[in-house]
Amino acid sequence: MRINIQFKDRVGIAHEILAVLARRGLNVVAVEVDPPNIYIDSPELLEFMLPSLQADCQSVRGVGEIKVLDVLPGIRRRLNLDTMMAVMEDPVLAIDASGHIVIANVAAATATRMSESSLCQRSLNQVLDDTGIQEELVNCGFRLPSREVSLNGEPYFMDVTPVSEPQGLDITHGRSVGAVLTFHAPTRIGGRLHALQHSEGSGFHFIIGESEQIRSLKTKAARVAVVDAPLLITGETGTGKELLAQACHGVSGRSNAAFLELNCAALPESLAESELFGYMSGAFTGAQRGGKPGLFEMADGGTVFLDEIGEMSLYLQAKLLRFLNDGKFRRIGSDKEVKVNVRIISATHRNLRKMVQEGSFREDLFYRLNVLHLEMPALRERPDDILPLARHFIERACTQAQKPVCRLNSSACAALVSNHWPGNVRQLQNVVFRAITMSDQRVLDAADLDWAEGSITAEVVKSDATESWELSVNAFERSLLENLYPQYPSSRKLATRLATSHSMIATKLRKYGIPQKR
């Protein structure tokens, strides 16, 4: 039985309490003293003995109540610690003041291919490939910034947390008596980056739209997403190519691994190379000490999305082609080949076939990337999706601006539908966001959108029709109906599309002679 005896602390009281148990012939296998408590484990103590034991202990000055425990606090802490160490996916080593390993978890044993007991008989120098780290840790008081190290030939990022002996009530500062070392594999880092960047998840339901073009795209994308081969997504800027790439990853067999992206147009060649392939310590001026893994290493088992692949230099194209051939690459400054398993999804708004003809894009790389292909339609090609997208962006913008949700009136809807949208979905999102930010109205009018975008109806209202308000309105109505009627060739369909009455649309069509008689 395990018991807790409360007492008033004084010299010798713990010895006197244990003497009571000894006189009763009770064997004690564990004792923990933490004033005002003494915790005792005595297997021979039975429950019916507690009243008489309490009476015997009363003869000792300062002894209070006896309580039964399920487990001693120290043993509970050790069991909790062992469980925490066992479930941690990252390798963890605890070292003493001289750099010898005192605790190792299961992940560390797996990474080093040693048993936990074997690890605890070794020094850090005998485990890490870099034998100078142990001396450096001891000399700097176990306060060392994160760096890359090698365990059993594999790269890991090592975080160092000093263990200090408390000084009085201060438990955060004191003499360092060792450290806890946590090792993060590149794929674990990639997984965490993916979780931070894509916390909302991914899937085709995030692609808003019910037009025929989007339904067809989703059907085709669902088929190519599950095929583990390179995928090329083309389309104009702002159409949502990255969103489509994320959706394809989300339904693929790699959905549980990382999805990491690189915009090839956003970085110069040298930085893009280090981001993709990583580098070794001292590979170039300003390189992080200990080296750094690239996206391919961190996304091992997952997907790497190369946006604006048409902007990649010919030098990087050659390196990427070699990687696509066998999945192997070398970090900058390294002579060791690394092999990973990633799927490449690339995207561009440029005409790669024309670039191949001009010699600015490698033909062999084009065919390696264009195994599977998806085309993201421009927003003007799917007018049915403009208003649903606008309402979605309105809800999001109102939430960000902490405003009640606004709505669009008929003139605002007409202006949005009739616009050419050269910037596609991204332009629509910007228009809505600016309108919500700058307007205090609960109902947005075309004037609010026009103010936000400059001249959203520039293609609809011609300069020669702005002599008066009536002429401008007539020109706008005529242009809008002429643009939409071929897609909705009846007054009822057109009225449903514009969310207005059938009789009003019929009147307007007769007024402007639409469709024109031949």
C-alpha cells in the first residue's frame, strides 16, 4: 500500500515516522520526502492496519493525517515523462554537464539504430557525426542556437534547451547541469510549414463556382489528382492555379504529407536554387551555420508546387530536369546525393510551347512537366461564377473589416457581370475588398465598385454616350444585354441571371431591339 503522511517539518521527524513502521515489521520499498508530506510504499501494509498505524504515528510529535495513494508522486512523474518521451515523434536526448547521454526516447533510438539503454552509455560525440558539438555545448553553457547536425548520416535540425539547477526560488536561472536536445527531421519541418500555411485545409470545394467550365474542370482534376505524375496547370494570372494545385494534392495519395510551394518569379536564381535544393554549412557567404534543407527534402513524400515555372532560369531548368529523371539531387556545397520522393505540380500563365520554340524554355523539361495538364479558365469565360465569388469575398471582407455583411444591388451585380476582368478572380477580390473597406453602405451600388476600381464599367459605357445621365444609362443597359443575351437567349433566363423581373427584361430587350432581326 502507498500512503501519504502529513507532518510539521522538524529535524528527525521522517526518521521517527519510518521507525514506527519498522517496529511494526512493515517493509518499506520506496520513500519520498517533500515537506509537509512523506510518501511511503510498503507492500505489506494492508488497509485494516491503517487505524492502528495512525494511532502509533500520533505518538510522534507533528504527525497529521494518513491518506492512501495510488502511486507515489515521483514515480508518477517518471511514468508521465517516460510516456511523453515515448510518444514524441522527434528524437530527444538529455545530456549531463559533461555531455554524456542520460535519457533517450524511442525516436532517438530509431534514428541512431541503437537501443535506449545503449544510447545512455554513450557520449554525444559517439552519436553525432560532428564530434565537435559536444565540446562546443559544454564550453558555451549549453546555450547554442539551432543548427543542422547529422544522426547516422541523416540531417536533422537540433534545438538545445539548457537544464539549470535552481538557485533559491529562481528555477529559470542557475548553474547549467546539462541540456535537452531535440532533433527535427526535414520532413517534420515541412509538415509543420504545411500545417501553418494551409490550416484551412484543401479540396475542390474551396474552388467556388457552378458554371459548366468549373464543373468540367473539377471532374477532370479529380481524375488527374490521383495519378502520381507531374502536373502542369496553365491559365491567366489571378485565376486560382495555386488553389487548384492544393486541391489536387488534397485528394491525392500524398494528402497526409506536406504541400510546399515556390514562386519561381519571386526569387533570383541563386536564392531559388538554395530554396529548392538546400545548402551545406559554409556553402556561400551568409549561409546558415550547419546548413539548411530545401523544399524537396522537407516535402519528401508530398508535393512541391512550382508557381510561374516559365520564369525559371535555364540553369535551374537543367537541375530540375535531372531531379525529375531519378529523384536525386545535391545540396549546394555538397558532394552527397540525396534521394527523395515528391510529386511536382507546376503552373504558369505563359505559353511554354512558344517559349520552347524561342529557346527560353527547355523542350525536354516541358515534356517532363506536362505529363498531365489542366487549364484554369479565365473569369470572363465563366460569368455564372462572378456573383457567387463576389458574395464569398464580401463575407470574407466584412469579417476582416468587422462589419455587418453587405449585399449587392442590381446595378452593382450588372456592373460586376459585365466587366472584362483582366485580373480575373484576384482582381474581383481586390475590388470587393476595397469597396467594403471604403464604403459605409449596407447595400453596395455600382458607384461604390466604380470608385474602388477606377472605372469598372469602362468597356460598357462608351465615351460618346456620356452626354447625359439618360444616355449613359441607356448605353450601359444596351451593352449589358447585348453581352449576356447570347449566353441566356430568352427573357426568362436573362431575368434569372440578373436577379430581376421577367417583364422588365422583356421590356428592355424590345426597347433596344435585342436580338437584332436579320
